Amino acid sequence: MSTSSPAAAAPASITREERRVLAGTLVGTTIEWYDFFIYAQAAGLILSVQYFAPLASDNPALGQIMAWASLGISFLFRPLGAIIAGHLGDRIGRKKMLVLTLILMGAATSLIGLLPNYAAIGIGAPILLTLLRILQGFSAGGEWGGAALLSVEHAPVNKRGLFGAYPQIGVPVGMILATGVIWILTTVLTTEQFASFGWRIPFLFSVVLVLVGYYIRRQVEESPVFAELAERRAESSAPLSTLFKKNTKEVVLSALIFIGNNAVGYMIIAFFAAYASRPLDQGGTVGLDRAPVLLATTLASFGWLVFTMWGGALSDKLGRVRTFQIGYVLLILWLVPTFLMIDQANIWMYGIGIFVLTVGMGLSYGPMSAMYAEMFPPQVRYSGVSIGYALGAILGGAFAPTIAETLLARTGSSLSIAAYMIIVCIISLVAVSLVKETKGVPLGVAKHHGEA
């Protein structure tokens, strides 16, 4: 199999059961990240004015910082969501829990689209917005861990990286959907129409995606492997003392490995578009038109998708650690050029800068599911993977846009943000270099592919 076209090679070599697994894992992560990215885009483009009006009017930078902070707060509740989802799954049924968390995420997103702004209800607006963000984070808590582990544990040993890349591409797919929808709206609506009602449409569109996701999961619900996906949530209720007694090092390393990728990811997801398209008369320094910026960001997301699949497949050949290392070195080398290109206020430079950045993003994200699954023993694997991932998201991307906006306000230079991103990526590079290569280690799942 050629590593240059993993996505094309995979379908011809997998069974019908494996296709159901991949579809079931991909759909959940796609919907989860669409909902997160819609909020992230809105936080950069409109929420400062809509929900933090007093701050935004007195100090636009502070209002924007608060909007970014509202983005990060939901990450603090993801570990709690993972634990409680498993506990409730034991009581009301695992399949019901999968549907419930999907509905909770969609409901929270849709309610944000209906939520009155500060001008209508005053201080209640940002409070309710924050509560809905917490609900989003809570409901998303157990999604990634179960999807990642199921895809890897049902993969042939020599294709774990490729199979594990499927839930990973839910990130760029969700971003393509989110950014694409907002780009269409900013293209067909005037600036006033978008600010008045247009920004709410992507949030309401989440209802459609939840229905589609529910339908797809219903199609695979009777599959034994899909039942195992539901059971993954219950494993999150395993005693945490067992995990931290024997695998604290792995939890810490898995968190640190993720922070660089997650921090840079949220620059692509939210910050870059807002930074590049902020009007000059509102404190912006680049001043590009919003619609072309969103289109360029959407196109760059396709690069993220392709390179994530390639990163997963490449890790099956080079190993997880080496693929991660290449990805992080590329990110470290390209971050300064990316900001310098964006600051040229040229849409082509903006698009090329971000697209090239997605090469390193894909190589440092595609192998993650396989590596994390191989780092933990079966009895604590779900807890270890989920908590490590959640902590990495909290330390990495949760408040990265907030920190970036603060640095920009204090220094007046985007290179201060690049320096911050480079430091975070160096930490992740060191962390992944401390991991002994995991490729091919037994997972303890004897019923699949003859694995011991």
C-alpha cells in the first residue's frame, strides 16, 4: 500500500464490519467538532459584540479576550463528562447514552443559535452562553476516547495508524463543514445581516447534523462492534486510582504530546481567520475581507484532512514516535513564516501559509489514536486515553486563542504568538521523544485479527 493515498487504499482492503466501525467513529467526532468549530469561529467573528458588549465597547481587545475565554471553558468539563457518561451508561444503557450525548451536544449548539444577546437580556446573556458551553464540553467528554480505541483495536496490526486516523479526520471534516457554512453565509449576506441573524444559522444547522448522525449510528447499532463502542463509555467509570497508581507517566506524556498540536490547531480553527479579517478601524492589523479568508481556511482544512490520513498511514511504516517528531519539527520551523505571511495582508500568502502548516498538523495528529491505545494496558486504556487527551486539550488549545489575543494586545506583534506556539510545540516534541516506540505492541484484544 502506498502511503501517498491511504484514504483511497483503505476501503478496498477492509471488511464490512470494519467499515461500520470507521463510519460509527467518524460521524461522532465530525459532529462534535463541527459544533465546537462553529462556536470557535463565532467567538472570533461576532460573539464579543453580541454577548460581551460593555467590555467590547470600552475595550475591544478585552471583549475579544473574554469571547476566547468562553471558548476554552468547556474543555475544563470534558474529563468530568467522560467519567459520568460511563457511569450513566451502566444505569440507563450504553446505546441510550450514545444517543443522549449526541442530542445534548446538538441541543446545546442549537440553543446558542436561539440565545438572546446582551442588548436583549443583559448579563443573563453571557451567563447562559457559558452554561451552554459547559454542556457542550460535558457531552463531548467521552466521544473521542471510545471512537479512537474502537478504530485501533479493530484494525489489523499493520494498519492501526491508518484506522486510527479515521476518528482524527473528524476534526478537519468538522472544520470544513463549519468554516464552509460560515463562508457561504458571509458571501450571500451583508455584514449587517450576518451580525443581525446570519451568525445564528450555523448553530441551528447542528440539528440537521445530529439527525444525520443519529441515522448513521442507528444503521450500525446492531453490530457487535458498535455495541463495543457504547461499552467504551462505561469503561471511563473505572477507578482512577488504578490508572494513576501505575500509569501516571503515560497520562502525563499523552497530555504533553497533544498540547502542541491542539494549540496550533486552535490557531487554524479560530484565531487566524479572526486575526486576518478584523477590520482596521476595529483594531485589526491585517484587514483582509472576511469571505476570502474563510474560503482559504476551508481549503486549508482539506490539507489537514489529507495529511492526517497520511500521518496515520505513515506511522504504520516509520513508527508513531518518528512520525510525530517529523510533524512537530515541521510545525516549529513553519510557525514564524506563517505569521509573517499572514501579516502581508495578501489572501494568497494567507492561504499558502496555513496550508503548509497543516502538513505538520496532520503528521502530529494522524498517529495519535494508535499511539495512545498502544501506550496503556487494556484495564485502564479508556480512562488513560480519555483523560490524557482531555488534559492535553485543556493545557493546549482550550485557552490558546485567549493567550494569543493577550500577547497581541500587549506586544503589538504577531511574532510573540509564534514564539508561544513554538515553545508549546517544543514541549510536545520532547514529550513524544521520551516515549518508547509503541508500533505493533499487543493490545490484548484477542478476538480481532488473531492478536494476542
